[in-house]
Amino acid sequence: MEAIQNYPTEILILLFLIVTFLQSGIDKITDWSGNLSFIKEHFSNSPLKNKVPLLLGTILLLEVTASLFMLFGLYQLTFSGVKSAALIGVEISALTLIFLLIGQRLAKDYAGAMTLAVYFATTIFGVYLLSK
């Protein structure tokens, strides 16, 4: 438990990202059709309009994978100070956010793309701290 005192920022960033990505993944699983309908409409005028189910599934897989790595990494960091799994999870989170940013830009949702910057900045700070 000494790790909680040694890594408070890393632990808080992990908790933030776990809540963000795990909730998003669970929402996609429990309301796949609602999410698919919303995303199809959102991308109806973009080059991605015919690939929405595949892309939504890819984002779901990335979110859940990142969350599982971060959950395990949080456990490792808290009880043994090991950062490797947490770092992989945060890196997958960063990649997921880049994919989401590409989608928002292609859909010309510039306000949506801008909101991703807050998540990305937090994530990159997590990568920085966990890679030290």
C-alpha cells in the first residue's frame, strides 16, 4: 500500500481513464443498437459511413482492452509498484483517442474533436508518468 503514497497521480489518472473507457465500453455492450444508430447518423456524411459497425466494434474492443490492462495495472501499481500493465492500458487509451479524433474530424464535428483534447492531455501525462 506504500505505492498509493508513491504514485498518487498515476493512480488517479488510471482511475479517471478506467471510469471513462470502461463505462463507454459497457454502454456500447448494453446498448449496441442505440450506439450504432447514433454513430451511423453522426457519420452519415463522412467517408466512414459504410464502415460504422466495424469501427464501433474496433473502438469497443480497444476500450475494453485498455480498461482491463489499466485495472490490472492499477492493482499491480498499488500492491507492488509495477507499472507495465498500466502503461500498456494507458497507451491503448491514447491510441483509441487518436482513432476517435480521426473520426470526429472526418465527421466534421470539430467541437467533439476539441473535447477529446482534454482526455488526450490527461492520457499523455499518464503515459509520461508511467514510463518513468
